[in-house]
Amino acid sequence: MHDPRCDQLADVLTRHSTKLKPGENVLIDIFDAPEEIAIALIRATRACGAVPFVQSHHARISREMALGAEAGQLEVTRSIELARMKKMQAYIAVRGSHNITEMSDVPDEKMRLISGAMRPVMDWRINKTKWVVLRWPTAAMAQQAQMSTPAFEDFYFKVCTLDYGRMAPGMAALKELMDRTDKVHLKGPGTDLRFSIKNIGSITCGGDRNIPDGEVFSCPVKKSVEGHVSFNVPSIYQGHAFDNVRLEFAEGRVENATANNTAALNRILDSDAGARYIGEFALGFNPHILHPMRDILFDEKISGSFHFTPGQAYKTAGNGNTSRIHWDMVCIQRPDYGGGEVWFDGKLIRKDGLFTLPALKKLNPDYLLGTKH
């Protein structure tokens, strides 16, 4: 039976997120997601007058290819993928996964080889196309969220088809504030972190890059980060599960890093010279997403959270840091997760997950959910 929610989601992705125009080429990248959403996206793309191109991936096949990846093979793959990406004006990726740790036994050196070789393709996609990336709900994701599969599917479609336009006024106010801010101070349990975002700028994210969405991001001045931060949201990176990550900084660089898997954490942070510097700082405020589920596209948007990202910086609102990795690490500052504060230039702007300045209160849950006007 056809699920009309697929059509609604496809409409959000093609008309709101990527704003497709007649004649534009669109790469629809499907990772272990059902045919139904691919077909819905093809139809929605054509309804906009754009031209769909489709590629399908399967995690087990990708793992097998990664295990035997070689530099020469990856050069050919990169040249093909980059040539195709240069023909695209838009990119939509739907990423399902039946096993989020499918790549966990791929050797680190293979993962570094692959990420380094394919970085030009990602850079072109991020900087030269209109793109949006989202997960697809699976039983594995429902298990991560500690929900039944039907309940998680209902949650997923509610989150992904949120009225993102309602975020616009509050995001604009937060962007204006971040654009003129110099000093940032983050406080909370296990966290006392200071850095500058002076002259970096910021970017609003209201459903036009990721679905689900709800963040404004900037980036620290590269060598300005001082202090320590503890992340209370577990994460999966390169197939490994990490809990209780704690980073200590001096002159912008991670000088000490610990977690439940400290050795693996430090191997990733030693991927290259830029991996121990920060490439992104963001505040999250999606009112539907309240608890971690080890899926970064959801977790980095958690209401009342911030994320801090070792590795590659974006070209826009970035500090020039380059790396093979880009690892969003998340901390929730609501009272049920220990609380916390965000200060800009000596002024408290968010306390225990709620924005305190009048212009920013439209990013608080009561407004975004329509219970307060």
C-alpha cells in the first residue's frame, strides 16, 4: 500500500530543501532505503520540471568494497563520481541502515584512504550544489531510539515534515547575533570552554541542508579554543560507538581526549593535522527531537543542545581548517541532562536549553510547536 507520507516528504525535499527549478539535474542517492521513497522523489523532481538521476547503495556491499579498497581503484572511482557531481545542480541523499556498525571492522587505514580519496567529491557537493541529506526510518533506528518501529515511523515523519518556515524569524535573530559576536563561553557539567567566533559568520539551517533540521552554525577562530568540554550524547563514528567523550584544548588543539574507547577516539583524531582542531560550532533547537539515538542527523538538532566538531570546516562560516574527518559531537544542556549555559560576549543567551533573549525566544519549543505566539 502506498504511504502518502512519502509524497509529503518528497515534496519538502524538492520544493523547500533544494528548491528545484526546471531543467536542473538532481542526483538522488539512495542508501538501503525502500523503492517507495526513491519513486516518490523521482516523481516530485519531475513535477518541479527538474531531471532525476538515481544511484543505489547497500551497506554490506559498501563494506566489502571498503575491505579491499586500493588507491588506484579509488582514483578511478573519484574521477567518475566527481565528473557526475559536476553535472548536478542538486543532491538528495536518503540514508537507511539496517546495521549502523556495518563498517566497524573495516581497518582504520582503509577508512582514511577512502575518506581522503573521496573528499573532492564531497567538497564539490557541499560547496557547489543545493543539497539535503536525511536518514530513512528502519527497525534498527527504532531500536536506537528505544521505540517500536511504527511509533518511530510516526515520530520520523512528524519531525521531517515540520513547518520549518516557523523557524525563520528566530534563526535570523540568532544569525545576526552570532555574526557580531566575538567571545563564546560554554558552561555545564564537565564543560568550561571559551573561544572566539569573531568575523567567522554563521549559517541558518531550517530544512535546506539536512532533514530533520534546526540549527545555526558558526566556527571557532582556529587557535582560540581553550578549556574542556564533555559530551553527554553517545555517537557512532566510522563504525565505532563512543560514549562520554571529553576533550581538553590548548591554543585551539585537542591536547587530551578520553572516552569509553579512548584508543579508537585518538586514532581518529590523529587522522591528519586538522583532525584535532575544530571545524564547526552550532546550537540545535528542533522541538521534536529531545533524546539521543546515536544518529547524528537527529542528535545534532536536539532541542537545547550544542555541537562541537573536530575536523573539516565548511567553506562558508569556516576557519579554513582541513581534515579527512568531520565529527559532530553533541552536548544537551536541558535540565534533564544536567543543564548548562551559553554566553556571547559576556551576556547569557541560553540557559538550561532555553533561549533567554527576547529576539531568540522564537527558537524555544513553545513557539516552534505553535503553543505560544
